[in-house]
Amino acid sequence: MSKTSMNMEAGTLIGYFAERDEARIALRELQRRGFRRAAWVHKTSDGEVHIGDPFLWRRALGVTLTAIVFGGLAGVASLLLHGPVPILSGSLSALVPIFAGGLIGTLWGGVWIRRSKYGVERRLLEDHGRWLVSEETVLILQAPIETLRFPAAALRESGDIPPAVFVLHPKRENPIGDVRSLGVPLSPAQTQEHAQRLAMDHEVDPKTRRNAELLRRVENAHQWVHQVCLSLSEASRLEQGTPPTAEWILDNEYVVESNARDVQMNLPRHFYQELPALANEPYRGLPRIYGLAKELVSFAEWRVDRENILSFIEAYQSVRTLTIGELWAVPQ
């Protein structure tokens, strides 16, 4: 996924109104400003849920136009096959293709409207319909996260009683899905014993050809952190509170940037593919030195420094020797 497409991911703006009319007025104002993917949901005192979505009539219009187009195309085909006389005289054989084309167009349009019934994601509307309390109205707007600053500010200033406004940022999948949960950190002596056990258990497969998956993970993780920082910065501009951990991430983004560049510069693809790979799980096909590094990080509770790196490597090499290339790949 490119940076541009990632930057344009849709965020969700949610405003809870005490009055339905105020939500309707706010929706019309947002549409006037060009924000079309919006709808309101209201729950009545008897529990009925009403949805106001301007996209619905546009979809209905689309179904009608689709039926007309398909019917027209079928009519042209019938005209070419039978000529105008059978059609004008109402011949069934000439009219059937026209009706069939219209029916196909209607069915096609029905599938389309079913798949995109609402401009806003249907799941969001249904969920909020269940969550609302009686006589409460929620306005939901979906748009690129970078564009939500204006509607958020506009909603906060709308109505006699301004709505409670929330912004949901796009969900991002963890680019490294196999991160091990942290357990109890090992003592230095236990860490050395673990390194020696790894050396005895490891089986190197000289025939295994390394792919570039690990290098792709580095780039994906780099992009993921960058996008998280963009979202956090946008949250600040939207006047959303940011916890200390988020502020720390923003302040230290340059550390991630420099480490990613360091890996890309000092671990080129051709060198990476020459590193000995493991034949046994859980790091089968991956460089042995990567397996060592990950084990160290896991059992050191992610607190890695020069001292425990050297101690771990020395303990491993007391049983099995690493290559010069592997030692070069270890950060010092």
C-alpha cells in the first residue's frame, strides 16, 4: 500500500445530539460543505430506530437508471434483430428482450444497492442503533482522517447544546503478528544457559534460500509507525487528548526512522540472503542470527544493551560458532 493511499484512509466522526432536528441541521451543513458520506440514527422513546441517510435515494436513482440503460440496450438489440415493426406492433418475441434487459438491470441495481445500502458503513449504523438511549440521535460521518478537522470543529459549535464529538481513527493491523508476549525476564546466568541450549538445538540448513520477508517486515513496520505518528498528530489537531505514551512515540519517531535506515543501509538484500538459515522451527527458513536476536529480546523483557548482547552471543558461541557475516549483522 502506498503512502498516499494510507494517508487517505477513512476516519469516523461521531456526534451525539440531544435533539434530532439539530442533528439533521448539522448533516445538511456538512453535505453543503461537500461531506456526502454521512447519516444520522435516532432511537424513539418506544425503541424504534430511524435512519436518515441521503445516500439511499441516490442508490434508488442508480437502480432506476441501471434498469433503463439495460432495457434500452436490450431494445436496441431487439431493434437490430427484428426491426421496428414487431416492436411497434407489440410482438412478444420482440418485447421479451427489452423486458428481460430491464429485469437484469433491476436485479443488478438491487445487488448494488444491497452491497452499498448506506453511504456510511452499515455496521456502524446498526451498532449505534443498538447503543443509543431513548430520544438520542447520533450523526456519523466517514471521510479521510485529514479532512475531519473542520466538521469536528463545526459540530462542537452547533446547536444550543453542542453534541459530544468523538473521532475514530482507522484501525491498523500490527505488521509483526508473531510478537511474543513478555514473560518473566531471565537473569544473566539464565540468559546464557538459554543461549547455549539454542546452540545445541539449532540446525542450519545450507540449502535453504532466504527470501526477503524479513526486510519487508522492517519496511512495513517503519511505515506502520510513521502512519501511527500521523494519526497521533492529527488527533492533537482535532483537539483529542493524547496520553503520555503517545507523546513519547511522537517525540521518539526519529529513533525508529534512524534504526530503519540503519538496517536498510547495512543489511542489503544480497548480504541478507547469504546468512545461514535455520532448518527447525520456530524460525525455519529465517536467518539464524535473527532467531538469536529475537530470543534475546523476548527473554530480556525487550531491554537490550551492548552488555547483554555480547554475553548472549559469547554463550552461544561457546557451543556453536557463528559466521563472520552473522557477527557483522549483530548490532553493537
